[in-house]
Amino acid sequence: MLMAAALASGGALASSSSLEPAVPRFGDRVVATATVVAGDEVDAGSLHAVGGFGPLEIVSGPVAERHEQGGRTEVGFRWVLVCLSEDCVPGSARRPIALPPLRVTGEKRDGSPVATVVRWPKLAVVSRLTPSEAAATTPRLRRETTLQPATYRASPGAVAAAIDGLAAVLFAAAAALGLRGLLRRRRRRAEERLARLTPLERALRYAKESERRPPHDRRRALGLLGRVLGGSGSPLGGSASRLAWSPPEPSVAEVETVVDDVERSTAS
């Protein structure tokens, strides 16, 4: 491991640094570590690192670690770096890269500032290819030709069946809601049309509809028609009432006859 050290003025801070590996191949990750030793007069918790790494990109970090030793506090900052840009591409020889200095700042316990500059060791990037591979017209490249089998948390067939089932349920629910709304609108329109009819028109309508219903419905419809006609003084009211409550059940033909008689009398 390559090391570089620097002492801060007054001996408040001492620093060292390392790069591992110092001669990486292109695309390899590099672990950069900056270590600062603070004296008793420095608030070690206030120390923080400021700076970049030139063409190298930060993969992770900084990770800070503190250790107490001999009345001093050692604070380490660690980064994982990588360079995949053209600035790091080596040729036939190593590609030297100079990293910019890192500045570590903090405060003393009396509140006054303190700082030190950490300088990095030399870094040189080498090619991943051998000289013979680099000289070849078509470089031999390693590539993945076999894909790993796909894995699923749930079976695709089961998920598709569940989605289809859910879609069918939702479609049926939407159709039921639509039909319910349609029936409600039709019933409301029928009630509105019925409300616009006169009592006699409404009684005649009930009588006509009772022709398709059981005998007790025909009795009720004829009874209503008799009361409406009787209230208007029509002699047909008595005929309708007698037929409604006569011992023999009123037949469909008898109801039709009464309805026809009433319609002719009101038309004349």
C-alpha cells in the first residue's frame, strides 16, 4: 500500500493517504483512504472531507471511521472509485493519473478552525489486454453468450389467469352497474310519463295492463276505473265496479269490452 503523509501547522492534525491498488487495470475499482490524526485540542466529530477525484467517479463513500489511541483520535475516510472514461484509457504504457488534493476541515474545541490537505499517492492505470491481444487486428474479447434462466416470484401463467379473472369480475360489475342505471332511468321516465296522465288515462292504462295479469289484478284495475268514472258521473263507472267485484272472475275479454266502451265514450 502506498502512503503519503502531511502535518498540519502547529501539530493539530496529521494526515496520510493510500490508494489500493495503486496500479489498477482499466475499469478496476480503487479504494481511496484518507486518515487524519487529530490532537486533543481538535473536535474530531467536526472533521469532514471536501474535494473530488478528477476523472475517477465515486462508487460509494465516504465511509468515516474513528479510533482513539494515545490521547489522539484517528479519523479515516474511505471511498470506492472507478474510472471508465477516456481519460483513464491506457495505451501500450501505463496511464498516470494525478488526483487533486483532498481538504479536511474541522474545528478546535475553542471554536477556531483547523484544516489539513491530504495529497494522494501516484496512480497509474494499465490495460486489461496483453501486448499480443492489443496488437491483434480483432482483439479477443470475453463476452457472455449464455443468459441466466429467468426467475419469477410468482408463476406468469398464474398471474395471467388471476388478471383475466379479475378483468372478468370487473367487466361483470361494470355491466351490472350500467344495467342498473339503465333500468333506473327507464323506471324514472315511466313514472314521469305516468304522472303527466289524467286520473282516467291512468286508470285505463292500468286496466289494459291487467289483461296480461292474474284475475285479482284485473279486479283491482276495474275497481280503480269504476271509482274514477263514478267520480266524474259517468254511468260506465257502475258497470266497471260491478264487473270488478262480481263472483265470477273478470275475463280478459270483459276487461277489453269495458276499456273500449270507456274510450269510445270519452272520444265522443
